[in-house]
Amino acid sequence: MVQDIHKLFSEGERVTLECKKATKGVPNSLWDTYSAFANTYGGTILLGVVEHMDEQDNTKRFEIVGVEDADKIRKDLWNTVNSREKVNINLLYDDDIQTIDVDGKKIIAINVPRAVYTVRPVYINNNLSRGTFKRNHEGDYLCTEQELKMMLRDANEAGNDGLLLEYYTMDDIDILTLERFRQMFQNLHPEHQWNSAEHKEFLTNFGGYTRDRRTGKEGLTMAGLLMFGKGLPVRERFDNLRMDYIDKSNLIGDQRYSDRFHTMGLGKTTCSTL
């Protein structure tokens, strides 16, 4: 392991290496780096090492100062990462945190793996929007809203249809639209057991409403809101949405469609028959 540390030093600054003095304990900034490494390429955090950023000579760039109580720091690290109060997920195994003696001084090496896409984003302080970091060059930076959306989208293996939309409830459903759909469903499946269910239960069975068993939160899914939601709640959640429905049944002559429904601008609705 000592040879591995010196190899890291000889390679100089890297996007996957972070050094922290951390003489007396675990610095808060370590968790920013944990999130950044997990969300980007993975990497190694060294505690007990000072990096002189302006030094061009790699043999002088890294100064080993050591930590005072390596056992306590390791215990604090494990307690924190397992508590779920600081980070939303523990990616580390026993071998990922090691104490290494270099020239009589102890440093702690933390290997943070890149999180698989199904568990990203990895964030801190129970704050998704202000606690999700990425790694650029040798710094940790907050992820943008667009980057968060991309990670959340990729994390859902089944797509976004079943994604819970927090704060969107049955009050956001257009009941007349839902009732028309239920009538169509009943006409096609007159003996189906869902026909006797209340609206909320029916939507749950159909994938339009869901409940998170872990947190207890419940609400409409993305599919439920898009299929049965009122106009304003849909526009609030999907401000760049443009819907265009074309009915091509019963065409006469060279008609392109018999009816068309679409939204324009700020939710303005237009229906036309050609």
C-alpha cells in the first residue's frame, strides 16, 4: 500500500485524488468529495496529507503530516456513513478504508467507488438539490438541476412513468376525464375487479398513483398526472410540455385527420376539425 501511495503522488494532481489534512478528525468537506467521486468517476481520499496546489514538482507537492488518532477517525467515518444522516447511501466496504503507515506517520486512505446508475445521485445532508456534487478537474462542484434530472431519469430502470410526484394528489386529477376512462375500461372489461374500486385505488392498480413504502409519502405518478391531471397542475410540473392529439378515424377524401387537440403557449387549448 505504501508503494501505491507514492505512485499516486508521482502521478500528480488527478480528478480521482483528493488530499485533506484532517489531523484531528473528519472534515465536513470530505462528504462533498464522497458525493462528487460517487457521482463521477470514483476516487481516493487521503487523510493526513497536505497538497500544495501551487507546487509544480510532484515530489514536493504532497506533504505527509499524518493523523493523530487513526482508529477514532476510522470509527467516526463508519458511524457517519452508516447512519444515513450525512449521506443517503453507503458505498464502502471494509477494505475501502485503510490506515497506512508512511515513514512513521499514519494516513487514512478512503476508496470511494463510482455509484452504479441505479443509486445515483449520491447526496449529503438529506438535501438532493444542495447536496449533490460532481468532480471536475480537482474540485467538487454542486450539480446543476439538469444534471440531477438526468441522474434521476437514468436511475429509474423502468422509466419515469411510475415516478412518484411528491405533493401531487387526487386533487390534481380531472375527475371527469378519469370517469370517462373508467367507463371505457368497464365497457371493455365488464367483469374486472377494478371496476368496483374507488378512484384512488383504481389509479393505484393502474399505475397512476403510488406510495413509497420506505418514507410513507404518496401521490400521483408521472403517468397518472399526464393521463388524468388537470391542465394547471400538468403545466406546473411540465412547463415545456406540448400535447398534440390527432384523430385519424373516419377520414374523408384527402383529410389528414378528423379531429385535433393541442396545447400552445401557456396552456392555450385549440381544437379543430378538418
